[in-house]
Amino acid sequence: MVRGSLNKFLAQSLSVAGKWQHQHQQLRRLNIHEYQGAELMSKYGINVPKGVVVSSLDEVKNAVKNVFPNQSEIVVKSQVLAGGRGLGAFKNGFQGGVHIVKADQVEEIAGKMLGQILVTKQTGPQGKIVNKVYLCEKLSLVNEMYFAITLDRKTAGPIIISCSKGGTSIEDLAEKYPDMIIKVPIDVFKGITDEDAAKVVDGLAPKVADAASAIEQVKKLYSLFRERDCTLLEINPIAETSDKQLVAADAKLNFDDNAAFRQKDIFELRDTSQEDPREVAAAKADLNYIGLDGEIGCMVNGAGLAMATMDIIKLHGGTPANFLDVGGSASEHQVVEAFKILTADERVKAILVNIFGGIMKCDVIASGIVNAAKVVALKVPVVVRLEGTNVDQGKRILKESGMTLITAEDLDDAAEKAVKAASK
């Protein structure tokens, strides 16, 4: 019986931890749009298709006339921070976020994308708004391949991945052609060598592109990855053109948030319209917040305690609506902002405050809760568990406030009461 309960608990814990980790990693790596990545690669001497980004139909008309005067066909790409655009669908009924069309049809197609919500496999059912469209020249491609640089835990450094087939997901490529996936680890201290780059090019197996030129392109791509603190540089496809050039036909770049202080120009490219508005608000208040899809809002101090809180909520049959760590030095203002974010989530049916006061004092949290109640209409039950530094003062502040709160003696009791309150 005990073993069964333990196994169930561990399984639920791993499930929540896995989902949290996945979303946490997305939050901690800046993602930029395709057109921004193309501009950045161009500055490093990497071959990219000629293109221009537009945000209105007037800009579309001018771009077709002035940038692509002699192009009979143009590629129209919706710009959202998610993959699977080509197979996506707009909520207005228009199918596909990437189209190759005649020059005189560009304005019509772009008009069906701009300002609309695109839903793909990676956006979730809510989709993402298309504020910009990227117009690119249509290249004459003779071969499509796959190229990526990422960080490898095993070798503790960058690794370059190449495959002679591209244009589809790397997961499908690895499943269908596992022997064709070439991995070249790079010594972070020595940097990329001609031999390393040659191995990558051999993995690409270009049919018409000059090998020496291709090696130089690989080295330039690595320079971009290293100098700009990328965590991922993926080109799918990296293609050969009829004029024997190796071209980055599409690209995805992610950057390490820890490098924001020295990559200010890169982080100014951040598009908050593509992010969860709750996470944007939390970042402004200097709170560690990750939105989930449950019904119990959590406010906790410390990442470890926050994870444990979510685990025990799951153990009692509930689902956390978020990960929110107010940290060890949160102010009353931050606590108020945290409550604003939690109560703004329509899915939240109850809020669980779980504070173990160390550096973070319980009386500060209590004052923040009382002040939040004055600013925010608390329409859902609030379960509070306080323990640690200044806990008696904190409990007195809450008691004297006259607020209707559900108090708990320990974490297990708090989670059980939160789940019960949310189910009413």
C-alpha cells in the first residue's frame, strides 16, 4: 500500500517536473523571429535569401514594387514564434502560414495573415497573432539539408548536427535516417577547426555547392553561435541553389538569457506579443513565473518549495495553474503584483500561498496579501500556510485584517484544502 502510494506520488511528481522544466527552458531562452535571424546571419556573411518584413498592406505593396520588381513569385511567411507554420491554420479559416504565390497575389495573401491568429502544433489551441509578414525571394533550390548547432551535455560544449536530408522535422529525420545524422562536437577552448567544418560539410553531402565555400559558411555560423551566446542555431533547410550557393533558407535562433547583459541589441528584439501575458507581467515585477494549465494558483518562496507544492497538489488530485517563486527578498509590492497575476487567470479556482520564511519574512508576505485584497477583488478561496521567520507577526496581520482565509498547519494540509476549495 505504502509502496503503491509512493510510486504514484513519484510518477505525478515527475510528470509535473517534466512539464515545468520544458516550459521553464522555453522561458529562459530568448527566441527571435525568422526575419530577425536572417538579418543577424547576413551581418556574419552567411548566405540568406533576400527578404523584407512588412506589417501593413501599404508596406506589402511598396515591397513588391521596390524590393522585388522582377520577381514573378514571392514567398509569404507569417512571423510567429512557433514551428509548423506551413501546416498551421488561421482562426479566420485561411490555411497555411507560408505560401509561394504570384507577385500580384502577395497583397491578398498577406492580408489574410496580418492581424490574424495562427494555430500550429506548437502554439496550442489559443494560437499566436501575426503582426508581421516576411516576404522573401523564391530561390531555385536543387537540394535541401539540415544543419544545427546546440549545446551538448555529454561533451560539455557546442555540437554541430548535419544531415544530407532536410525540410522536415529533425525527429522524423532521425527516425527515418539515423545513420545520416552526423554530430561533430566542438572544443569550446580551441574553437571550430577546418577539420571540424569539413566533417559537417561531409554530413551535409552537398551536390553542387563548392566544398571550400561551404566550410567557410559553417565556420561563420559557428562564430555567430559563439559570439552571440546562442543556445540553438537551427537551419532547416540549409539548401543548395542552382547557382551553387549554400543558403540558410530558414532559421531558428535561441539565446541564453544569462547573456542579456552583453547582448543588449539582441534582447531588444524580444517580441512580448508572442509570449504569455502573465509571464510578461511577472518579469516586469521581477517575479519567477511560469504559466501552466491547472486550477490552483500557487505563490511560494523558493524554487524547490514551489516544485514540492505543485507535486503535493497533484498528489491530492489537483492541478497547479502556475509556478510562481517570489524569491527570498520580495517586497509587499511584488506580493501584490503576484496576486494580480494569479487572480487575472480565469482558470484559477483557488490560490495556495505556501511560505517558509527564512530570508523572506512571513509578516512581509502577510502584509502583501492584505494589501493585495484592497487592490484586487479576491473572488476565489485563498489557502495560506506560513512558517518560519516572523510567523507569529504574519498570522496576527492576517487575523486582524478581517479577511476570509483558509489557514493550514503544514504543506500537506494546505494542498488538501486548496484542492477541496477549488472543486467547490
